[in-house]
Amino acid sequence: MSGTSFAKTLDKHCLEGYNFPTWYFNLKIFTTTEKIVYVLEQTPDIEPPGEDSLEEVHAMYDKHVDDDCQAKCYILASMNEELQRQ
């Protein structure tokens, strides 16, 4: 799904409060296409790695932080202005 398709979906299905199930379903579809749906479905149990940790542990942690940030941006972008302010 391209950014334009996502924007069109947001226009039609912006979170207003009453439409949470539909909005969440669409959010899961989009995050699945972006391969970041795991941040919505899993409890984060990743802690910042120590200085002596392996490079791949640092890479996994950095990817999780980046994906989480991206998902948060999608969530906020798909809410009406009143919900964003809250």
C-alpha cells in the first residue's frame, strides 16, 4: 500500500472515537503491509542493550525503536485533531 492509498484510507476512516474497531482493523492492515504490525500485537520486552552487547542485539533494538516510532506516527496521523491533542 502506498502512502497515497494510506492517506485516502485515513480520509475515509479517521479515528473519531466511535469507529475504533474499523479504524483499528485498517491500521493493522496498513502496518502489516509495512511489516511493523508486531509493535501493535506484542508487548515490548526489549530493553536498551548494554555497551558489551553484540552488534546484532543493538540492531534489533534500533529496528524495534524505529518501527515503534513509525507506528506511533501512523496512529496519530489517522486520528481526528481532537484525539491527537488528547
